[in-house]
Amino acid sequence: MNKRILPPPIVLLSALAILLACFHESLIEWWCLRDLPKSLNQIYGETTQNKIPVYCFEDGFRAQIPIFKSSSSFYTSYDFNENYLKGLDTVYVSVNGKDENSGSSRAEAKRTIESALHTRARTIIMTNGVYRAGENFCSDVSLVNVNLIGEGDVVVDNVHCPPMVIKGNVFIRNIEFINGSRGSLRAYIDNPNDVCTYINCKFNKSLVDNEDIGKAQSLGGLRIQGGTHYLYKCEASYNGLDGFSYHSAPDGSTNSPHVVEVECKAFHNGEKNAYESNNASTAHDGTHVIRLNCEYGYSHGGNVADVHKNTISFNLGCTSYSVWDLGTENRSFQSNYFCASGAVMYLLGCKSYGSYYDLSCWGKGVLFTDRNYKNNYVKDGTFTLLR
């Protein structure tokens, strides 16, 4: 009888390691996608009082809002004002105030943001006016655990300087941030569970210089890295690069932001530079984002652009249109919605018109839609029509 000769254990282990290495990418992609909905039946729940709750992102998203579908429209019952930070003390600031004032009333308003932050007040009320860097605040001033409320028409003008930086929990309402160098407002959040809320805010006219061209990471009107963020009726327009830009935390960890955008707008971003991918709203590095009833247009690059592995976006009832002509060499970027580099994107009830492509899916991007679009670019990506 011939004796069976088995390979030594080290050979078996080496072969197994090689096999796992070969399938490593596929295993990661399968693991990331296994719990995501693959059909409309999985996305829409039971009908309740003629309103259909949407269940598509209940698990895995820190930034959560209830979303319902009624007929062909989506809406949420979430009250963003509930994120207002609790605290009894309030301090007032005014462009014409004085820092030696108490800040306890409009008549006793302080002049600078720093002076207000040095008090024990949780809420800073900025009265009507234009607040300028070097006069009413220093560039790079940090915001954490504070409500910043605009009363009337309030503009924070960064005067071509680095903008304010959010470092932790904040609640910001009714303020326009403009003219920041490499962003009109920045958020660098180390704790992923810190919650930042922005209501009726604008992030416009951030600047770009020659050294920024081709180095677009984390640049935008509102630059968010890490943390949990809620945006309601906000706008990011006429910025040098992106409008809303989402990346992982600056320490390079896996602390990627989780974001909700509801009824937000972004237009005319990236018009003054040659970079091919300036976006209205863009998610990277494993960001999870929900966009509800938002409007995006006239970007110098794809309007809605989500990239990188573990990045997931659900876009519901959004409208995207009129990406600028980028030339034949950059056609894949000239799309209303695009996902690439392993990102996963869902489009539910979204509208698209006026651009070279409606959808662009490449670099192992995974794109699900509930309707057919006319002009699509799919190369080394996966496009699935949900049934």
C-alpha cells in the first residue's frame, strides 16, 4: 500500500495565507455590503397611515433622523433644535460692543468672540452685523461646548484668514461664514460622538490659492473631519474648492464623520481653479452621510461625489444639475452623482439633469438607484437598479 504523503503544516499555512491575500479585497467588500439593503422591499417598511417609513440606514449611522415617504416625497419629523446645548447663562456680543462690558444684555454686549468664550456662558448671541477677523475674533479661534446664535443678519468675515475651528459639541444657528482661507468654517473632532448642529447657516466664498490646486483633501466651505453632524437648511456656495467636504479625523484614525444634510443647497463651487473634482457635497474615508431633499448645481466637478471604502451615502429626494464642462479627459467627473474607489451610494427619488452624465460609477464604486437614468458612466464599478 502506498503511503499518503501530506505537506508539512508550514506549507499548508503558507498556501492558506496566499489564498486569503488573493481574496482579501473581495472579503472586505462583501463584509461591508452584507448588511446593506439590496432591494426596495428591504428599504421601505410597512405602510402606516399612508406614510411609509424608510428603514435603509437604521444600523451603523450615528447621525440618525426618522425619514418617511408619502407618495413620491420624503420628509423627516426630526427637530434639529433639540440639539441645542443646555445651559442657563447667555452672553451677548456686538460689532460695536466693548469687552469690558458684562455681556449680560444687548446694551452691555461684548465686542469679541474670545471675550464671550472666557465667560461661563453656554450660549453666545451675536447681534446683527458683520464680524471681522482681527476686530471681533482671532483667526483659528476654537469653539467647543457652546451655542453660537445669530440674531438678525450676522456675517462672520474671515478676511482671507484661517477660519474658526470647531473642536467639540456646538450648536450654530443663523450665521453666514465667508472668505476663509482654505475653508469658511472647519470642524476637527477627535471624539466621534461629539454632536455638531448647523441650522440656517451659510459657508460661502472660501478661498483657494495655487498651492491648494490638486491638494483638495478636506478643503471646502464647510470642512468637517470626524464627529457627528446635523445640517438643516444650510448653504455652501462660491467656494474655491468643495462646498460641503467630509473626511476622517486629522489624527488619521478611523474616526470618520457621520453627517445628515436636510434641505441644504450648494452651488458654483470650484469655479476659479482647474482642479477636476470640486464638488457640492462630498464624502470620503468611510464617512456615512444622509442627504434629504437637498439641491446641488454648477460645480466644477461632480455635484455629489462619494469616494473610498466604507463610505456610504443615502440620498433621498435630492436634485442635482449642470456640472461644468470639464473636457473629454475628465468626463468621468462630469456627473451629477458619482461614487468611486469602493464607496457605496444609494439614490432614492433623486432628480438629475443638465450634465454630461447623470450617474458615474467607477473604481469599484457600488451604486444603487430606484429608477433608470438616461446617461450613465460605469467602468469597473457596480450599478444596480433596485426592484
